[in-house]
Amino acid sequence: MIAIDGLNLNYGERIVLRNLCFRLGEGELVILQGRSGSGKSTLLKLLYREIPHFYGSILLDGTCIKTMPKHVIRRKLGVIFQSFELLERKTALENVALAGEVTGMPAKEIASRAEALLDRVGLTGQENSYPHELSGGEQQRVAIARALLNRPKILLADEPTGNLDGETAADMLSLLKTLQDETGMAMLLVTHADLLASMPEARLISMENGRIVER
């Protein structure tokens, strides 16, 4: 689903990614660990085209990412951001619906999918709540529902438990694994924490000095 070869990225004289190579297979679960500044979040930004320029090759589902329109990438990739990235003036339902609006999905289909996903992640009755009315765990569930609206083949999660307490974090990991089993999507979790105890079936890799190291 993701094939990266010879990926290099510099910010001025600072080398961020060094000849990076990586594969994510269909339906695979991978945990990418690394210290702050190791390049983990930069890699995610490259995958969903927030950073458009780089040296090397990134193939997404067999196609060069540089030639793919952003709306096509948004259909193939679902992204859960560390800070959730919910719009404060929109309800939970409206926040989830945004993912379909940016890809041109019909309005009736957006509404149907958004309501079903909020129910699936345990937020029935919270459709009209605003982010400030929700707990951190509930905001995370909205972010998960939004990431799944386009039925992506790949889910990227940047520090999915970083802003949650221990019990809520465990619930989130269990939910993500259940959703992966149900949908068959591949999943890449980027974190500095040790998530392997909660997801022993995952492949663990680390990022060190802009390179990926298998564990």
C-alpha cells in the first residue's frame, strides 16, 4: 500500500530524512517509534502531501504520490492528527462530514456515513455537540470517525494516544484495532510511546536520525 525508496528531505543544511526506505503491506499494522525530532511526523506529512517537495520515490497503492491529486490521496488515506484538528465552530457531525466534502462525496452519502460512524465509535447522541463540549477521548473518537469517512485503504495516526490518559488511550487502541479488523485497512501508528504491549500483532519499526530501523 505504501512503498518508499531513497526518500531524502532537507531543511536548509539540516537533514531530516536520509535515504529512507519503507513498505506497508495491505491490511498490515505497523507501529513507528522514535524520539522527538527523528522525522516521524515529517514522514506522515509527506504521505498526505502537506509537504509536497522531496527527493526519492513514494508510491501510494502503486501510484507515484507526486502525480496524484490531493482529493484522490484523501480518499485513499485517512489521517488522525495528534491534536485532533477539529473545528471549534462545527459540531461533531459537521467535523466528520468535512472529510467527504473535500473529496466531493454526495451530501446524502456524507450524512449517512457520518452518522453511522459516530454511532460506531460510541458517540450516539453527541452528533450536535461541539468540540469544547466533548472530553479528550470523545474528541479523539470524532477524529477517528472523520478519518474513516472516505473508507480509506490506509489509516495514518500521529501520536494517537498522546493527549489521552492511560485508560482512555487503551480504549482508543482497542477501538482502532477493532476497526482495522472490520475494514481490512492498513494502519501506520506513529508514536514515541510503547504501544506494542497493547498491539502485539503489530510490526515494530523505529526512526533514528531520519532513517527507519526494523525491530
